[in-house]
Amino acid sequence: MRDQRLHDASRRALCLPALKDGVSRARLMKENVLIIGAGGVAHVAAHKAAMHNDRLGNICIASRTLSKCDQIIDSVKRKGHLKDASKTFSSRQLDALDIPETVKLIRETNSEIVINLGSAFLNMSILEACLETGAVYIDTAIHEDPDKVCETPPWYANYEWRRKARCAEQGLTVILGAGFDPGVVNAYCALAAKRYFDKIDTIDILDVNAGSHGKYFATNFDPEINFREFVKVWTWIDRQWKEYPTHSVKRTYDFPVVGSCPIYLNGHDELHSLSKNIDANSIRFWMGFGDHYINVFTVLRTLGLLSHLPVTLSTGQEVVPLKVVKALLPDPMTLAPGYTGKTCIGNVVKGWKDGQQREIFIYQVSDHHQCYEEVESQGISYTAGVPPVAAALLVAQGIWDPKTMVNVEELDPEPFIALLDQIGLPTEILEIEPGSLKSFDGTVRELEQELAESTATVTVSAANPMIALAPKTK
């Protein structure tokens, strides 16, 4: 069922705070946005920012490859999404690892909000530039060191949180992980704690893409970052970190709209802040993978082709296998035109309310084709690209203004979720009878038992590789 209380409270929360002491609204609002990155997520964010540039002001897209920025601008203009033609919508070339150059660009564009949608390797350089200029910083993923994979948890403590005191001292607003997961799912956790539960037992974050891009094999975002997620699994169980092998714990769940899908216990960014900020016994993340994906991934990894460490060829040339695989796979941006099907991402939350057991699924469904029709993007990029613009709009209006470093779950979730409802990502809430067939059981059993039930079965033909994508007959 849809819970109307959420939407009524959220609409009220969207009202701008009362102005005090005769200060004009214009002076309270931040404006001018610098979007760093020109991939699929930045593409969506640029469209949404342009559609709200009457609130956000001038917009600049910056990346190492200027032509990619210009292609995004062409797409925005082609769809007629530039709401206020008096505002500038420009592109600049930028190496975001160069902190002085990033500082210079922030100042030249008078950007008061920076949305970092570039590679996760850039985060700390861009954050340092924001600390120097005073620009608000928003990102969608945890920082990564190119030479380190799946570091000791919690990951935020390795880089971001080490700068939290400096942000507080300067009164700088920094919002970490404001995509969908992390991001919206963090807000769902905060919403559950605020409105739906007196005490939370477990949270299981479920992310499934039930769509089809028609390619033999492709990733929906940067393959290099995508594959680095699957080295090992760190998860939060019984208030402690537990480590499991990749794709070793499998469940099948009957999702709303998209139906029954296989999902695997996985590590993910949001666990590394939710474990600190949300009072729950266990918080787990599950991602959907079909048998074909599991097969191809397993072959690539077993052969060493997903290694981030360089190898030397017989010619003496040094290459990184993972970068070679990335170069051979389709660019995620090219998947959008033919993508069909839907995504479903949300949180199954279990606990107690008014002395009674309760279980709910807070979720969002997006349609790949509809996303393409609106902004010429596929649904994965859409779900990740809309939320940081919603965050920027709340910052611009002064609704979110912590003046320190925060993760999304530390902010009021209701205005965020309500705004997302309005700009393309509506939330649904489903009540589930505890212990019923619709209930989700994320309890991890003994590893030997889990491994026995986590196998994948595929159909393979060297003469016809695409047979692996054919629907299975019962």
C-alpha cells in the first residue's frame, strides 16, 4: 500500500524556511552549479539541472574530454530542457586531479555547488578544491585509491571522514553519497527510523535491474569501478563487519513490478555509513545478477582479467588487465537507445512499531525506455543522476544546509524523497506481513550451505554466443 502520511509530511517540509531579519531570499539561496564528469550519470544530472536552472543558476559541465561535455549539452538542447535561457549552460575541459585548476574553475564559474560525478578516484581532489573555495560538495560514491581494492571497513573512515572536522570548522556543507545507492536508500533508512519503526532489527537493501540491453555482456556504469566492487564482500551483521566470498550467498525474491529475480549478498558504499548512523542489528546489501553475468564474471576473474595490478607482456609493455577489459566492453552510454525493462531498488526493513512486529519494503521502480524518452539515458544512470540534483536543489533553497560533512541518512529524508517524487523517482511503500511468503529472509547461514545454493546454470554455444541471453524454457 502507498502511505499517504509520508507524502503529506514531505510536501509541508518542502516549503522554504521562514526568512528572518529582512534577509532577502536571493541571499539565502546558493546558485551556479559545476558538474564534474561526463559519463552516463552526469548526462542525466545535466538534464535535470537544466530543467531546474531557474533555481540552480548557471551550469557548467567539466571533464577531461571536452567533446563528451558538449555532447551532453547538445542532448539537453535537443530535448528542450534548458528552462531559463538567460542562464549560461557551458562546458570546460578539466583534469580534476589537478586541485589548483579545479579551484580556478570553481571561481571562474562562480559555482557555489559542485556535483562530483566523475570517477571515484577523483573525490578527494575535488573535495580539497571545495574546501579551498567554500563551494558545497555533493558526490554519489565513496573515494577509491586506484592501488587499493575493498579496503578495511568502514570505507568512509579511510578518506572522507578524516576531513570532517575541517568541513565543520569552515562551516562547509559536504553531502556524501547522494546517488540512489548510496543516497536514496540511505534516506529510506532514515525515513523508516523516523516514521515507521520504534526499533529496527534488520535492513536489507535490494537492487535489481530486470532490464535488457541486448549486448552479450556489458556493465551499466564504468566497468573499472563496477568490477572493483566484487573482490570480496564486507557486510554488517549482528553489529559487526563480516567478510564473505563474492557471489557466495544467493536469494531469489519476488519483487513488485519486475517479478522474481536472483540476488546476491554484496558489499556496497552505503553500508559503511549506515552501520554508524542507523541503529539496526544487521544492514545488508543485495544486488541482482543473472546466471549469464555470473558465468562471464567468473571466467574473467578466474583468468586474472579483472586484476587492477599491472602485468608485463612479452614485448615488455605493461598493461592493467582490468583496463583492457574496460576498453573492450561497450561504453555504458551506448546502451541506452535499445534498453528495455525496469529496475527496482529499495529497502526491506524489519522491526517493531507500537509493540508489534512490522516489515515494509520502501522502493522505487524505473523504466529504461521511459528514461531514454525523457533524457536519452538508461535507467541505471537515471536513478543515480537524478538524486544529486535533488540534493543540490535542497541546498540551493536552504532546506539542506548542515554546514559540515554528512551522509544522506543524517539529513531529513522527507523533503528529499518528496522532491524526487516530483522530478522523476517516485517512492512506493509496501506493507508486508511478517513471516509471510512476501517476507524477505536475509539471514546468512553457514557458508557451506550458502555455497551449495549459490550456483548458476547457463547455456553456452561457441557458434551462437547470444544463446546465453535467450529466455530459459521451463
